[in-house]
Amino acid sequence: MLTLVVDDDEDYAALIEYTLKRGGHEVVKAFSAGAALSFSKRRAPDFAIVDVMLPDGSGFDLCRALKAGANDLGVVFLSTLDAPGDIVQGLEQGGDDYLTKPFHPNELLARVSAVARRTTGTANTARSIRRVEAAGISIDSSEPLVTFRGRDLKCTPTEAELLSELLSYPGEVLTYEYLTSRIWGYLNFQDSTLLKGHVSAVRQKLHEAGAPDRYIQTIHNVGYSFVADAQEA
């Protein structure tokens, strides 16, 4: 798998390169957004690890540009910014995960592997061909394609999997622990900020498509529930 590492800190870039090569990745490093975009035009990466603060622009803007032609590109953000709002913003901009610096190399590799299983189609086959429909929302996990009344929501693979879990158990409360273990495959989070960021992004896309805001309910300190009227389900 070709992974593009975008970080202007050469020491961190070298650490990431070493870690990923140990995990079997082919790695290309870029030290600016411009260099990353230039490379991606010559050869499309399968995965990208992007620092949020780059010398010539925002990692968020770079993520959108990279995903413009490949929405299924897996992206993990890296940053020293660790406030909940920063993490949520990163996920709303299309990131699949957000890892704060400093980090342990093994955690980086585990996070990248978890995202790659979804974005490259190497997840369990029975789950990858799953199709779920409810309240005007249709999810084809093999694409992944998420639509509301025929309108493509342009969800990331992580967002599609999250929404698929919620729609599969309408009216039931799915805990933070259940959702993180189902989506990422392991529990390693100190809090639910990462999950909240993906939920926020999904809610925004549903809202923009005209879906009722009540569909995804927050159960305080517990998790989330998908709620639709009987005639909508």
C-alpha cells in the first residue's frame, strides 16, 4: 500500500516512515501541501498521513484536495492540537482518524491498519457487502455509498460504517465502547472525542441533504441511537 506522509517536521516524518515500512507500507514523504499535491497528480496514494499545520497551508485543505478525486482515500491527521474542537474539525473535514503528537509508533500503526481495512476493502467480506436501508437512508458498504432519498452524501468509509451500525439497530442505544470497537476494531481511546467528531460530520451531511436532525440522538455519557418515526423506518 502506497502511503503519503505529509509533515514538515523531518524527524517525525522519518519516524512515521520507519514505522510504516515496518508494517509493510511503501512510503513517500512530502514536507509541504504543495509537494504532496504535486506527487498525488503523478501517482495516486492509497493512504495519507497529514499534519494539520503545514508551512504552505492547512492539512484540512490538503485532505479535501486529495479526496476530491478519491473519496475512499484513508486519511489520518497528526497534530499537536489536542482540544476536542480541533479533533472534531479534523473529522468533519474528511479525516478518518486523528492522532495527537507525541504518539507511540505502535499506536500509529494500529490506527492506520484499522482505517486501511475499511478504505481498501480488506475488512471482513460479510460486512463489506452489507446493505442497510432506513428512513430514506441507503448504505451500500461495498462502495461505500451512502444516500438520502437518492442524494449521495459523500461519506467517508468510516462515516458509512458508523451510520450502518446505527441504522442496523433502530431505537437501540449503541454505547461509545461498542461503536469504537466495531469501527476501529479495538478500544484505545481515553474519551469519546474521536467518535463524536464522526457523528458530527454525519449529522451535518444528513442535515444538508434535508434529513431531520432528530435521526441521530445523543444519549449523554452513554452513546448514540438512531430514531425515526414508524412511517419513516
